[in-house]
Amino acid sequence: MDMDSRTTSSQSGPSMEEASTKRKVTHTLTSGYSDHVRVPNVIVMVGLPARGKTYISKKLCRYLNWAGIKTRVFNVGEYRRKEETACDAIHGANAYFFSADNEEALRVREESARRAMEDLCEYLDTSKGTVAILDATNTTKKRRKMVINFCQEKGFRCFFIESLCDDPNIINANVTDVKVNSPDYKGVMSAEQAKDDFMKRIENYAKQYEPLDMDKECHLSFIKVINAGRSFYVNRVNGHAQSRVIYYLMNIHLLPRVIYFTRHGESGYNRMARMGGDSPLTSDGDAYAEALELFFKEERVQDLRVWCSQKIRAVQTAKGLKGVAAHVEYWKALDELDAGICEGLTYEDIENRYPKQTEDRRRDKYHYRFPAGESYEDVVARLEPVMMELERQVYLSLSLSLHISSNLLQGNVLVVSHQAVLRCILAYFTDRALDELPYIDVPLHTLIKLVPRAYSCHLIFYTYDATRGIWSAREGTLNLCQSPQPSTPTNTP
């Protein structure tokens, strides 16, 4: 259907070209983020070392940025390591540095916190961001009072996240897998020496630790995250940003998971280089669907759950997995980005019919909304329930400390969807900037295995050659690509 047949009958109103231009960009590139947060928020971490504070900070920062709330983490430990007068021991490779009796080290730590808070203030005051996360132990009432006074003076809202954990398996795994490889110890001590020193560091902090008091500090806004999210205590939530934080923290799982992602097999519209639509698979697409079924049969992934788009090409791709998966669920939220009046057109058609919109989209692809359709920003918004469900998947807590193979974990998920949707999901897990998101390369007939690590993700790409009938694998990172890609036809926006 051409543009003229979609216009309204009113002659006095704006043309479709003008109307679409007015609504195509919901936010400008100068900010690039939604203005959900009117009052700047400082999120303050609280807790002993090896309780997942930095992990929560980074994960929360990634989520808020992905959701359009510009956020940055200020890690006091990183400021401490940059102290010009500090030697290796003062950098942290010595448990005595964290003793309450070490006055010189206390001076360094307080100065590091002061500099972090100054930078935090500059970040919020200059409107570079709207949420700042202060990642430090903040284990004493005195230190927390200092932060509260600072926020009140600057007009910032203050919200505390306290991570409490007495599960020795989680603590031991965190120390073994993360802390012994931190900059404090790397190249200074052996792994065993580092672990022993870090446990002594925890003991020094424990002697001074004053948990948030639910009676005496009940006037504060905070959440207690207990044993990696097994239970929570929430007090006095204030404002949109804090509500989003609570929503996220109560859904994330702080233990490992494995997630697979794939686009549908090649469809008829893929072969014709047309956008969107609901065309069935080609013979090559059918071959990929069969290969995918055999792949998971051979992998023997326990308790595999398949989440699939409701589009025909995705349903056909996942059809054979019903005999392999424990459960197959069809999500409308996983349907491809709606290209509106451009559905079924080639990129050449769009450039010829709607040159103004083509240029607008090229200028800001993330925010551009197709007339009568969606933008990438819209897709991110509708994917949020999917992301929460992905984060909520339950895994064996013992796997973290015993290093059980990922194939034995409970609740592995395969997402069968489309290029634009998978770009949005993968950008979240790999912490890609919003302006890069629309250009993440997600090729046809490629299965992506994603294993989240403490502060990153491990990716394995399995590519199926339909002509030769074989898989090839590589480890690496997500590539960016031109869009549309000139050589390989894709039917996704």
C-alpha cells in the first residue's frame, strides 16, 4: 500500500510526511535518554566485601541506561587505586589497610570517597546523568550520615541498597572467582595468598559493620537484598527511579544462567529483501529449523524453555523443538519491530517513496518511529517484561560454588525472535550504547549462546551453513554492521 492511500481525508491537516516527522523522534540526540527522572538520585551501596555490591551496581546501571535513564557507577575502590601517594599495599593488597586502627589508610579511603562524591555531584549537576551509583561498603552509620548530608545539601534523593549474605557458598565463590583477580591482587599475590588476605579484609570490615537499622534508620529509603535475592526488605520508596530500581532488583537473579538467542530461519521476505511481514520459511529456513532441533538434542540441555515470537517464520523455526524443550511459550512481545506503512517494502522502495523519512531514520535510528509503526525505543519498552522474566529464571545456587556445568543448570532459555528484537535484548546483556543498538549484527542462521559472568558476558556464535549442512563455532563479541546490509538480504528493520 502506498503513502497516498494511508493519508487522512482532511485536507487542512498536516501531510503524512510532516506528521511522521513530528512524531518520529521522541527524544533528541542531545540527551539521548528519556526524561523520566526529575530529581537526581544517588543510589548508595551498603555491605561487607564479597556480597555482590559491585555486581549489583554494574547490572543496575546497565538496566537503567537500557531503559532510558542515564546512569553511571562511581566505584570508590577505583578512586583508591588511583591515589598518587599510595603504594601497592595501600592500594588494597594488604588486609591491614582496611583495619579501623590504620589511620593513614583511613585518610586515603576517606579522600577516595570524597573525590568520588565530587565527581558524582558534577555528573548530576551538569545534567550529564540523572542517577549516580556510589559503589562502596558504606558500612558505618557515620559514613552513611556523611553521604545523606551531602545529598541533602545538593538536593539529590538518596536511596540505599544493602546486600546481606551469610551463605558461605555464595561468599566463597565471589571471593574465588572475582576478588582474587581484582586489581588489588593481580600480579602482587598468588590466588591462595589473595584469598586468605581478602578473607582477613572481610573480618576487618565486619568489626565495624553497622547494618541499616530498620527501627532507627526507618526514615531512610532503602532495600535490603538478602542472600543474592532470596528475600528482600523494602522501606520508603520515593519517586520513579527508586521504583524502577526496586522492580529490577526483585526480579534479577545474582547467580549464573545460560541463554540462547536465534533469529527465525530464512523467510520468503528475507529472500526478497522485504521488511517485516509474516511470510513462511524458505527451504533453507526449514533446513535451519531442523538443524536447530538436532543441535539441542545433541547438547542435551536440561529443562530447556523456548520463548518464541508469534510470527509464522518464528513459530515454524521453533516447531521441531517441542520434542526437545520442557516448555514452549509464544510471546507477542517478541514479535519484530512494526515498520508501519513500510511493512513489506524493500529498502529501495522506502528510499524512493519516503526520502525525508529515510533521512530522518538514518540520522537517529534508535528513536525514529515508523509512521503507524514502532521505533527501537518502543521495542525496548515492550520488551521489559521479557527481560524481567529472563532475569528471574531460577538456577541451582550450588552451581556457583561447585562450578557445575552450565548444561546441568535449571531453566536454560532459548529465545527465537527477530533481528531488531534480539538487538535490543543483546544490547542489554552486553551493555551496548543506545546509539549502537540498531546496528548490532545478528545474522540469519546463527545461534548465540550467552553466559553472563560477574561483570561481563561470554558469547559463543554457532553458524549453520545450510548448503553444506554443518555448524561452525566462534567465541567473541557482537559486531556492528551497516543497516540495511548491502550483501545479505534481511527482512528486519
